[in-house]
Amino acid sequence: MGLRIQNNIAAMNAHRHLTVSDARLSKSLEKLSSGYRVNNAADDAAGLAISQRFRAQIASLKVAQRNVSEANAMLQVAEGGMDKIGEILTRMKELATQAASGNVGTDIGKLSDEYNALVLEIDRIAQSTKYAGSQLLTGNFSAGNTSSSWDAVSDIYDISFANAATGAHTVTYVTTTNVLSITKNGVTETKTLADGAGTVNFGTLGISFTQTSAADADTLGAALAAADPTVNAGSTAAYQVGYSEAAYDRISISLTNVQSSALGVAANDIATSASAQGKLDDIEAAVSTLATARGAVGAYQNRLGYAAANVAITVENFQAAESVIRDRSGNGADLAPGRGGMITGTDGVFGNGVRFDGTAVLQARGNPLAGATQFTVSLWFKCVDPSLNTKLIGAARWEGGVDASGWVLGLHYPEAWADGAAGTVRRERTGRRAPQEALRRSGIPCPRRAEPAT
């Protein structure tokens, strides 16, 4: 009568162990090939969530680095325009000094013509100095709200609507009392104007301006009342230097208006020797105003420099933190746990169907991926009889360096050794023999089924 085997338990057991080992091998290869300890949520759910947040913040900070660079570029453009205006003011000072002298005579007209042309050039430079389409030197480049309604009014500068409500404002002026009133949303605020230099601040409404030394209260009040300002929302000068929406992650830049009206210089200022004499101090004040504006640009540049350095350090530290969590080789983490370690389960079958469960140990020494060429492979067998314990040792190298395509394995055939005793090893010249031949040549009468290694 024939014998039929319904269930091959040994084969099923071998298959189960092989499946487990294959899954672990696949996971190890995934980690080795990607370079990451965490490739999906199953590897480390909390670690993945934390590292993903770090990655988003790092990406945002890298954009912030570009923002800082662009802000510095914008400030360089602005300072370049101010530098040329400074040269013009120096020349205007020379012309006014020459025109104030009585020996000029009828030639004063030529001096006045050049002076007038320079006034026009100041305005042209101020209006044409732009970055990304935004005028930088006309007083409209600020982080707050803006309005251009009063830009044409003479003898005022540093006009600020940064904290003003958007929309139309109503302005009135009473000549008899020199009272200027501004009304918005039912709120009226009044200030008394005076001749000459000074700053007028409507603190409640968030509006302010500065008068030049040549300002006349009545003339100025009437001009302001005739041009009711309409305030528009503006944010062109707020630069994002962090990854959050918090105020401390933004740097606001406001550039001074350096047009001729803001500087207190105008055409025909030196039409006569007397008027030229009266403009010398005004031109000196204009030079001082421009110097203050350039100083503010320098302060912004220094601040942005520190901000850029801080962002760079933050990016580096965030990348280090993310690498510790997610990478397998970053910041001192070692790939060795992925390259070597105990492989459990049934890894193969050779020679007369002998199984070896949990008996293979693959241990990589050094760092082959970084160019090392040596590692060792050890295969351990433990028999029921301790005196028959066997260890098969293999020495391997990566042939041809890190870019080669195969391993060369040299086998060592051991003698029998007992628990706790050192075995002797015979070395063969080549590693071409099959594993079962290695066992046969070793002469070890190990039982058919070996116990798991300890």
C-alpha cells in the first residue's frame, strides 16, 4: 500500500521561517537603500510625525533665507539711489554757496538753472529707484498702510499712514486758529500747526508727518485740507524670516521719502543771492535728513545679517534633529545595525535536507558603503551532542572596491569543538566548494536536525 504525506510539517516550518527572514531582509534592504531608519509610519509613527514637521519647518526656513537675501538686495538698491542723491545735494550746496556771494552778478542765472535741474534729478532718482516694481524712496515703501494723497504737498516729509485705518479720511483746516483736523469713522483728531520745522503726530488716527524749516502753517494746512488722503493696505516691506505667522518671524522695513519736497529743496531756491543765502541751512538740513535715512538702511542691513545667520544655524540644527530621528547614518548614527546582526528563522537548506533554524549570523565589520573592503561572515552549528558543535567561518571581501559587482568568499573548515572550548580551524585556498561539501570535508557527524544556535 502506498504512503501519502498529507502535510509536510518540516517544509511548512521551513517556509514560515523563510517568509519571516525574507520580510526582515526586505525591511533591512529598504532602510539601507533609502538611508533612513524611518521610511513609513509603521517603522516609527511618532518619529515620522516629528521628523515630517521638522522637514516642513526646514523647507520654510530655507525660503526665509532667500527672503533675507532679497531684502538685503532691496536695501542695496535703495542705498544706491540715496548715494547719488547725496552727491547731488553736495553739488547743490556748492551752487548755493557760490550764488550767495555778491561777486556772481548776472551769472547767478546759470547757477540757478543747474540747481533747478538737480532738484528735478533728485525727484527722478527717488521715483525711479524701484525693487520688484515698488518705489523705494518716495515714502510709500513701508510695512503698514500707505497713502500717496499728500506726496505732492510741499514742505512735509516722512508722511506715515502705517497705523491708520484704510479708506478715505476727511481733512479740514481753520486759518484763524491754525487747527488741522482729520476725521475717520466718526473719530476726529485735531492738531495746531506752526511755521517751520517740527513733527505733527495724529496718534489716535495713526497719521504723522514732519515739516521742513521752510513750512508755512497756513499754506501747509490749506494744501493738506485740499488733498483728503485715502489710505490703502500695504505689506510690501514686511519680510518673512521664520516659519510661523508670529510677529517675531517678520522684519518690517520702512524707507524714508527722499524726494526734493521731503528734503526741503525746490526749484528757484537760489534765483537771487539773498534767497541762496537763506537756503544754505536748508540744504544742510537736507543732507542731514538723507544721512539719517541712509543710516536706517545700514541698521536694517545689519539686522538682516544677524537674522540670516540665525536662520542658517536654525536650519542646520533642525536638520541635525531630523536626521537623528529619521536617518540611519546621520550625525553619529551607525548603519551597522542594518548591515549586520542576527538573522533568525530558516535561511536555507543544504545537504541531505539538513535544516538550520536561527543558526546564521551575518556580522559586517567596518563600513563597506564608505569604502571599507573587509568583513567577516560566520556560520554557527550546534548539535545535540556538545562535543559535536561546529563552527563554519567564512572570510569575504568586496572584489574591486565599492563600485564592484560581487563578493569573493573564502571558506574555513573547522574541527569539532565542545561548549566553552576553542576550536581549531583549517583554511582552504578557495571558497568555491558548496556548503554541503564543507560539512562533508569537516568530518563532523552532526545529527540530521540541529538545535537553534545560542
